[in-house]
Amino acid sequence: MFQMKEFPEFSWSHSRHKLLMECPRKYGYTYYISHNGWLFDAPLLAQQAYRLKKLTTLPMFFGQAVHNVIEKTIKRYMKHHYIPTVSELEATVRSDLRKAFIDSRDHGDLWYHKPNHYIMFFEFYKHGYLTKTETKEINDRLGTCLHHFLQSKTFKELTSHPAINIIESKKFRSTYVDHIKMYAVLDLLYQDDGKYVIVDWKTGKHSTDDLTQLAVYALYVMKKYEIPLEKIEIRNEYLLTGSCHTYQLNSQDIQSLLNLMATSIDMMTTYLKQPDENNPLPLHSFPENGNPFQCNQCFYKELCESIE
């Protein structure tokens, strides 16, 4: 039976760390103020924060839709050895995009009351429409990303090596590092000829954080499956450009990640009244970023403005 908790469970993830670095106030809304906001009798601020937390942008949803169709394609190939065409994959993603568009355009009231059951694009929420530039960019990316997926190093390995064993596809997974729960959502993990390959599909541009994210995945695999680091290969597949970056980490790379985690966790605990309960300080203790551009793109901007 589900038991409501007064405070959320404390954990660490790369995305959580990045959000804290981006803006402590945004971090506070996402991980603390929105907690229990899905309950009909939750405080109004919690409901508002939870609703805004569930917003997505068109590029974010596009990336999610592409990831979903890739996961389904790989599972289908491993079971039936079927390789679809780009057009087939496009049709699936366009169907998902069309449904999300209809949700955002026509079902705003339903989303307001059940934000976990409907999609609302931030662009629609903010302006009431999607611009031609926004939709054209996604249309231009769609065929390119799916073509590059079918031609990618990873998919070619999966379809040409019969002994490959897929261990995990995209799921919300966790392990413990020094008694702290660490979350990692791997796009793909497979075993091929004695090596373990971690793959992260990217539908956007290269980021300086990409390698750190892969290092988190490697640490997860080491802890979860007790696999030596030298047997782990980490890989970014950039679907927009068709490039593939493969890395082999060493013990110093993992120690650097552990140092980053320790520093990050120390920073997170400064926003807690009682770290053992994960009881947060009041919202005003989470400072705003103050960057006008980032604030204007933030889902929670209206909340900050309402409490000024």
C-alpha cells in the first residue's frame, strides 16, 4: 500500500546535480516544494509547483519520443530480427508528437487537474501556440536523427553480432554509493565479446556534461553488476550529426566523479534543516539564479514572480 511521506527521499543523480548548479530555487521547486503536489488536498504552492514540473518543451518531448522509438526498435529486432525503414520510425514519432500537440492545444483544463496524464508544451503554456520556426526545426531533425540511428555504430553492432546480450534498456535504476542512493537512467547496456557497452543516444548538440553523465552510468554498472572498469566501454551516439564518441575510463576518472558527488551532496545538504529526514529549509533559503535569460525560460518563473 502506498504511504505518503512528509519529505521526499534523498538521492543523487547527474540531472539533480546539474539542476542545483543551474539554479538553487529551481532545484527547490523540483525536489521539495512540488513533493506531494499530486494530492488533491496538498498545499496550493505544492500543487502549482508539481503542475509546472510536469511541463515539457517541444525539443524535450521530441528527444523522449525518439528515445522511445529507438528502444522499441531494438527490442523488436532482438526478438524478430526486423529492421524498420526511416519512414516507419518517423510515422511513430509523428504520431506521438501529434498526440502531445492535441493535448497541449485542446486539453489544457484536463492537464491542469491531472498534469501526470496529459502533455503540456511549455511553448503552448507560455504563448498559446508553437511557432513555425519551432516546428520546422523539429521536422528537420526528425528524419536526420532516425536515419543516423539506423546507421549508427551501436545499431550496426546489435544487428551484426548474434552473440550480443542486452542487459538493460532505458529504465529508472538505482544503486548505492557510500550509503547514498544514486539514480542512473541508461539508454542501453549490452554485453559483446567480453566487454560491456553503455550507450547514450543524443538528439541535441554536444555538451561538456556528456562525459560526466556517462561516467555516472559506468559507476552504476560497476556497483550494480560488479563489473571491472576495464571491461566497460561508454559511448555517446549523436543522432543529429551521426557522430559516435567512445571512451574508456580509468580509476582516476571514477575518483574524480566520486569527488564531484561528495562535493555536490555537501552542497545539497546545506539546503536541509535535518539531513537525516531530508527536511528542506524554507523556500527563500534557495536563492534564485538571477540570470534573465534562464529565468525567462524557466517553468517556475510565475511562482518566483508571485512571491516577490
